[in-house]
Amino acid sequence: MRPTDLNIAGAVDLSSLRPAPAPAPAAAPPAAGPGGGAPAPDGVTTVLDVTEATFEKEVLQRSMQVPVLVDFWADWCGPCKQLSPVLERLAAEAGGAWILAKVDVDSNQMLAGQLQIQSIPTVLLALGGRLIQGFTGALPERELRSFLEQVLAAAQQAGLSGPAPADAEEPAAPQVDPEVQQAEEALGNGDYAAAVAAYDALLLRKPNDPEGVAGRAWAALLERSADRDPAAVLAAAEQVPDDVAAQTAAADAEVLTERIDAAIDRLVALVRRSAGDEREATRVHLLALLDALDPSDPRVMAGRRSLANALF
């Protein structure tokens, strides 16, 4: 399979490939195997050696935040020795934008069998908790880069947030930004437009600031919902199931009444059955709702996974 044959529609649910965790080994420096745990300059691990016991955590769970390429290889495989160093170098070059997970098929025969790996090297993609067809054989670097461009574009469309440094130190308690103080005061006074403006000012000064993104998303949700009757909004949405404005308004009402799963299901279903500008508007709205919620809430992670599944 060539990189241009990336078949995201053919993704496979990996829930059946979750082996029981193995006993934790005694603390020791990792063996110097091919690609074992190479860190990027900022401390983000870019290459991992993965086993049947660690596949769930290191591939499935990690792919909820960042794409994971799974390289099935063996020490006796000549083409593997051509492909693996190039993948490792590209992973380090990407600095954590995607992760390379290496699976020795000789040491993990059960996993290779479950995934029906018939020849090596084989590279699969894990994205949003699902396994996607990649390619087989030692491809030239130019074609690998083309494949990786598709992977990163797919991850961006799915709203995957990217990795955090594995060994990052606990940050010191930050001082509250003045714009955040202004926004919180405005929210307390019910002036949602002013809160949105304050968060906009923060994001202008600190683009992609997590607190700013989350705060603005929540303030914008309150602003557009302030004059709406939730019951009336939900009733109207029932009459026009494919109307983006009606369905996104209904999802807003559901989030504000703690029916988060219902809101996610509503918009994911609309993404699945819509196309073009309407699909894009629905996707953007759902991502904004997820931004407004606690990122540690399992419903948020599940929502991002469901959106990825709907898109690809």
C-alpha cells in the first residue's frame, strides 16, 4: 500500500486488542534496542518500543492526543533495517507531532497475529483510538514525508491536542492574567460579551493559551445561549434534524444542562450525515464545546474520539 492509499474509512476498532497489563519490571535503564524511547529536544518522547502488554497505553490511549505510527519489524528483516532509521529520524525531526511505536513481531507474536501482520515492515496508524491502514515495505523518504503530511492533516481535522512532555516539571503557580480577571468579573456580572472580548485580548497576546481557549469557549457558549429557552430550542431541533443552526443550538442547551453525552452524540451524528460547509460548521462547533469543558472529563476524550471516527 502506498502512502496515497491511506484508508481512514477502513479504520478498525481496537477494543479487542487490549491485553492484561504485565507486572511492572524492576527499575533499570532501558535496553538500547532499535528506537527505544528517543526523546525530542524538548523532552517529548518520539520513539517507543511497544509490547503486547503496553499496546493499550502507549498506542491506543496515546493516539487520543497525537498520531502514533506503529512499525512492525524484526531483527532479521533487511527492509526493516532500511525503513526504521528513517522513521526514527523523521519522528525526532517532528518533535512530538507524531509518535513512532516499534513492535518486534518475534517478541509479540500474539499481537502481530491479532492484527494480521503478514509481512514486514508494516506500518499502521493509530488515530483517535483506532487503527488505520498505512503501508508495507521500505518506502523512500519522499513518500514517507507525503504520508506523514496526510497523517498530520487528519489529526488536525480531528482536533487532537498533541502530546505533553513526558518528564515536564510541575510548573510554578502562575499569576492570574489581567484579562482573565476581567473576564471572570464580566462573567460574574452576566456580561458575556465583555468576557469574550477579554479572552480575545488574552489570546491576542498569548495565542493558544489553554485557559484563554477554554474560557473564551465557555463565555461564547453562555453569550449565544443567554436569550434561548432550552426546552424550545430542543423542541425546534426535533423538527429539523439536519439543520446545523438548530442542532448546534440544541447541543449548547444540552451542555448547559449537563447532558454532555447527548450533545456530543447529536453533533457527531450530524457530522456523519452532512457534507461540505455544513459538516465543517458542525465539526468546529463541537470542538468549541469540547474546548469549553474540563479536558480531564472522560466524556471530552470520548467526544474527541467519536469525532475522529465520524470524520474518518
